[in-house]
Amino acid sequence: MVGWSPPDHWVESQAQLKKSGTVTLDASGQGTLTFAPDTARQRWVVSTVIVKTNQAFNAGTVPTVTLALNATSLSTMSEGNQQGSTWSGNQETYQGEIDVGSCDFLSVIFAPPTGQSGTSMAGVQATAVVQGVKYNRRA
């Protein structure tokens, strides 16, 4: 079994998880979206993250995306926080399983490709949709 399992005495109900957000990339081509459980009695199992930008399909420089647990920037993120490797931020889908506990948050970090300036991406709108299952603990 992949992921974390609750103790046997917990009683949980399941519901569909679907959250989205949009960020405008700054002058350096960076932006971060954060998503967190709604209450202390909720945990998430994220299975899909869909990202896109408002750039043309053939844009010269598109951001890369990194998923992180409890970190909001690449410069402060440890390797243990990274949950998904970087990929193109212009219409891409991540699939996997990420456990987000009640005290955790998931960040979708958009940044320029390594070695490139993000100046041309300033003002780009980047969107992420997080999907999976949310579990609400009742006891």
C-alpha cells in the first residue's frame, strides 16, 4: 500500500478533492500557489495536478513546475520537500500520490527553466488544479 494509513480507531468519510488557483508570475518569472486541507480533521491524497499558462502553445520560454510539501520556493526547499520533478508548466499533468496531512500544505511552484531568465514570463497567468480524495475524520 502506498502512502500513509490512519489508525484503526479513526472513522473517516471520503469526498472528491478539487481545488484550483491562478497566480501571476513576477518580474523574475516566478509564482507559487499553495493548497491546504480545510480543517485540522482533514487530510488529502492528491493524485493529479493539472497546470497551464495563458501563453501560446509555441511560446519560447515556459515555466517549469515543481510540487513541494511545506515549502514555497525552490531556493528554500529541501530535497525531502520536493514531491514531483519539474516539468513544463504550459498544459501539463502530474499523476502520482501525495499525502497532505492536516498540518501540511502543497505548493505548486512555477519558475523559469534552469539557466534561463524569466523576464519574458513576467505577467503570465499560471493556473493549477489539484485533484484527489479528501478524508474527513469524525472520531
